[in-house]
Amino acid sequence: MLTTHNCGELTSKEAGTKVTLCGWVDTLRIQGKIGFLLLRDRYGITQVFLNPELSKEIATLPKESVVVIEGEVKKRPANQVKKEMSTGEIEVSATTIDIISRSETPLPIEITEETTTHIDKRLDYRFLDLRRNKIAAIFKIRSVIYALTNEFFIKEKFININTPKLTKSGVESGAEEFKIDYFGKKASLAQSPQVYKQMFVVAGLEKVFEIGPIFRAEKSHTTRHLTEFIGIDFEMGFIKDEHDVMDVIEKYFTFLLEKLIKQCAEELTVVGVKLNIPPKIPRLDMPEIKKLLKEKGKTIPENEDLDAEAEKLLGEIVKKKYHSDFVFTLGYPWAKRPFYHMRPENNPKVTRSFDLIYNGVEIATGAQREHRLEILEKQCKEKGIDLKKLEFYRDIFRYGVIPHGGVGMGLDRIVEQMLNLGNIREAILLPRDPERLTP
Ligand code: ATP
Ligand code: MG
């Protein structure tokens, strides 16, 4: 290693020690003959004292250049310690400075916490945008969410599966398919792992999950849609009804939030959010939801979905009434749900499905799936879908199939809503949308 320590770990305990640090020049202040350099790496910032000779040597070194510094750790007088610096109680008095890489100037984006650079430009230079503390913190949190998600599902005895992303043709709507040429055959990028999740539950794995990419040719320009996102999907067998699926989701979010609050305390402070552990998540049926919305002046016609405005409003209502950031919305109309959602015996106009709304935005859709082939075939007919074209999907239901259900959640949406980022593009390193294909 080039270094003996990082920029986040030195304390007065190391006073008198000779150390080598390496990092980016965050700030360089030359004051008369002497100077101070704030050296930054992913762990923090260390103040480096520059004697007159070194000050002169690097006086014109641009911000974001990379240097290796050898020096001695010195305790700073208490009255000089600035609270905002992570290694505020010490500084390193430099003996040598090696310039490893001189940054070009000017920088294409502003690398300051309160940047004024537009999001499009920031995303063009995402690798520089990440040098901002807040942006790096978002992705450290995302990484922990990813790891905790794996941990939770493994703990709950789900089996991790990886399903193909190159597929013959999507089972779901054709409109959102990215069509590709597969050695002369028509193929598309997977819009969801739906059929495969069901296949492997029925295979006998019983409980499966996948965290993987999902592709949707969404032409819309919203703050919640990407054309490539990461789905957290799970599917489980031997369920009594869709409430068994919701129970798992509820347990997942409690686990996730409890652990995050502990494991990412520092990063959450940097991003400026305080997370709440959900109380029992309310499960509201469509008639009740419509009543609550109507009281606030929003009417949802029969057979209609909740639009973005309704979700937002419902989020506010639930927060007030139930003190919950989350709400399950149940009983979506059959007209708005895919053919494989189960319908209750006594009401074919609705489905045994639900969404999960988090701080006013949908983050998940789930359902009990129809597993009885005759009914599934009838439902296909009603939706104008030819199940013969989905022969391998049909086969799943022919040789012993268990009642099952599951959900599709969006990792990027969860991160966006959890950290209150305002735009899903802030929650993913390199977003893909109708305009953005690089970097
Ligand atoms: P929406 O109504 O918001 O367009 P959807 O109902 O079409 O979403 P689903 O098919 O239910 O989406 O997908 C399951 C989950 O995947 C969603 O709840 C959401 O968290 C996430 N998701 C869906 N589409 C996108 C997208 N284009 N970009 C990012 N995440 C998405
Ligand atoms: Mg949905």
C-alpha cells in the first residue's frame, strides 16, 4: 500500500507518529509563507500543515490533484480545532509531498457540497460528482441496503436465483419491451423475472428471490422511472393468501431499517435523513382508500389505478392517521392488473394484489398468483393473450403446482424514497432513461 493510514482514522493517540497519507487535494490555503492542505479520501479529511518550502512547491497545485504526503502527526491546540473536520484534533505536519496526478482545470462540475451544477451535467461527470461527501454517502447506504437485502432473504430461507435477462418475448405487456436481435431471432430484454420466479417455486425451491436488472422501454420522463433498474423480486409457495407475502415484506422493511439506522448512522447524517422504523404497516382496501382520497378532494373512478398524485396524497393521509411512512394498498381492479394475478372467488372485478407505497410513491407490486390452469387460461383469454405463445409458462402449471405469490420491488425507488432524493436518478450511479445512454 502507498499509505500507512487513511484520512478518517488519525486521532491524538497517533501524535508523534510518522505517517504516509494519500488522497485528493480538497482545499489548499496558502497564508503568507505557510500553508494548509485539506487532504481527502473516502474515509474523511485530514488537515496537513505545509512549511514555507512545501507551500511554495505546491502553491499552484489545482484542487482534486492526487498527492502522497509523509509527515508527523501533531496534536492541535484546542482553540484551533474546527468541529467540522473529521480528524479535527490532529494535523499532519508534512515533510515531503509527492504529486501523483495533477488535475486539469477548470473542473467540469462544481465539487462542493452545495453545488449549483445541474443534475444532467453532474451525471455526465458522475465519477467527479461522487467526490462530494453526500453523493458518496448515498452509495455507501445503497451498498448496505443491497447486502442487508441478501442477508434478510437468506435468513428467511429464500433461495437466491439468477434468471435470464435475454428472453424470447416478455410475458407482460409488449409496449415496454426492448427488442433485440438474437442471431436473427426476435428477442427482448427481461422486463421482470416473473415467469422464472414462479417456475422455481413450482420446481420445489418453494421460496426464491433475485436482485437483478430489469429493462423497460419507458418513454416517460418522470422522476421515478428508469429504463434499466434493479429489481428485488421474491416469490413464495404454500401461501394462504396475499397477506402472507405482505407479512414478509413488512418483516423485511423492519429488519432493513433497524439495521441501517445502526450501520449507516454517519452516512444518514451526511445525507440529512432520519429514518423511522415502521409500526404495523396499514393494509387498506381500495374502497377505503377511495373514501379517504375523496375526503381530500381526489376522485378515483371505478376500474382505475391510483395515479402518482393519489399515491402522494394517500402517503400524507396515512402519515397523519397511522404515523406510518408505508401503506399497503389492496384490491386493485382486474382491468389494471396482469392476467396471472388471482381474483377472489366472490368478486372477479378485483385482484388479490397489492402495492406498497413508501412516502407517497409506489415501491412494490405483489399478488397471489393464479395457479389453476383452467382459470389461468380463462384469464388469458379475457386479456386477449395467447397462452400457446407462452408454452413454457403454461407447462409450469401442468405437473403439480402449489399456491404461491410474490412481489416485485425496485431498489432504486426504495433508495430514492428512503433518502428523500427527489429524483430516482440520484439513487443510481449511472441512470438510463430515454435520453441517457452514456457514460
Ligand atoms: P409504475 O406504476 O410506477 O410505473 P409499475 O407498476 O409499472 O410502476 P411494476 O411492474 O409493479 O411497476 O414493478 C415493480 C416495482 O419495480 C415497482 O413498484 C417499482 O418499485 C419498480 N419499478 C417499476 N418500473 C420502474 C422503472 N421504470 N424505473 C424504476 N423502478 C421501477
Ligand atoms: Mg406496480
